Amino acid sequence: MDVNRVYQGDSLKLLDRIEDSSIELVICDGPFGVTNNDWDRVGSIQEFNLDLIRRFADKLKDGGTLYLFGKPDCIDFIDYRPYLTLRSRIVWYQPSRLAQGRISFTNNYDILCYFVKGSRATTFNLDEIRVPQLVELEHRLRCERVPSVTNGQYGKTKFNDLGKNPGDVWGDIKQLTYKSKELVSREVLNTIQKPIKLMERLIKASSNEGDLVLDPFCGVGTALVACERLERNYIGFEMNGEFISETRRRLKEVRSSRMESLF
């Protein structure tokens, strides 16, 4: 399968065409099983995700990474351990989401399940994704003067001038709104299009220039656009022809902008 292309068709069938152990990173923002859209009707989202995890495990290189988007219960009660290792459940907090629940607390976050093939990721570029320190200087210095940090096993956890690890709760990247300049159309708001900044963080953290990234439900191509900007190779799958056309338009804009910058 050629790289740096978007393919139209069923993702599960197209996956079979990818060579085993050839992918460094998979970003899977597919069905959540919570809307009435045809593409989101999957029956049991847990069983659907387990099947995806099994398939992705075959395609990932040892030490490769999968980010699987979903709701809080997206991998509950399934045994993914024979295929991939769950390293974190990242909470993408969205404070601007409408909180209109009347009988329970409204869900204000999505989950990004961070999986690795094997026990440890081959690539984790922490310095590429550090965020500003918000801890007061006096408190930080007091924490760093404890023996386990100054002379012990936690010496590498000292303050870094580039910032800190973003952790597993991300509230600094806002969801798109109707006023967002990067929004392609209202049709794709929230359910399909994610912020470019979010995709860039995942790609920077878990791949290097020239690595191959797979997006099996690429929608309007935000992850692929991020790959193009960050000089990663990519493969995208999508059923909707209009979304593919939009993806290609966005990719062309990035390439044109890069060419203009050379002159």
C-alpha cells in the first residue's frame, strides 16, 4: 500500500492490505457508539474496539503506539492484554461542552487510550510536548530538595526549563467551536473533526520524522494534515468521498505553503 495517500473504503478491509509490523503509530478516532449516525452504529463499542486493537497489534512494529479515542467506558470489560499494553487513559477535558444533564453528572471529557505494542514505547519525545510549569517556584524548590530527588532515584524529575510532562489530564487543548478558524464545516464539529493541536501532540510524542502513521477513520484529515506539517509519512482510510476531497484540499494547502516558504 502506497504511503502519503488517503484510501476510500471500509477500514477493516483496507487494514488487511497493510503489511504486518510496518506502522509506528496508529491514531484511531473512530466510532464511539453514542450517536445515531450510520458510521457510529457498531453494537457493542467494547467488542468493536477489541477487534480493532487485535488488528492494529498485527500492523504495529514492536514498541509502536496506538491512541484510541472513546468515551470513558470504551474499553471496559474486554481483555486487550494479549495484544497491546495499556500505558495510560488520557482524559481530554472539555470545559466548554454543554452541561445539560438532569438526572446525573454531564460527561465533560473524552478518553484517549494510550497503548504500546510490548512493554515500552520505542518513541516517546517528551521534550517535544512539554507544557508550562504552573507550580509556584518556592513549592517546586522545596519538592526538589528532598533526598529522593537530590541524591536518589527521582533525580531526573527535577524542573526542566522546557516545561513539564503534560500528564494524563489535558485541559489546555480546547475542543473546536463554530467560531474556530480551522473548522471545516458545522457537519464535522466535535463528532468528526479534532483540533490540529491535539493531533500534533500525539504525533510529536510518539513518532519521528519519516515514521509511518495510520489513521483508519481519518474524517476530514486532521491527523494527516498534522503528519504533513511534521514530515511524517501517513496512510488514511475514509468512507465518505466528500471528506476525502476535503482532506486532499487541506493536504494540498500544507504542501503549497511549504513550497512558498522555500522561495
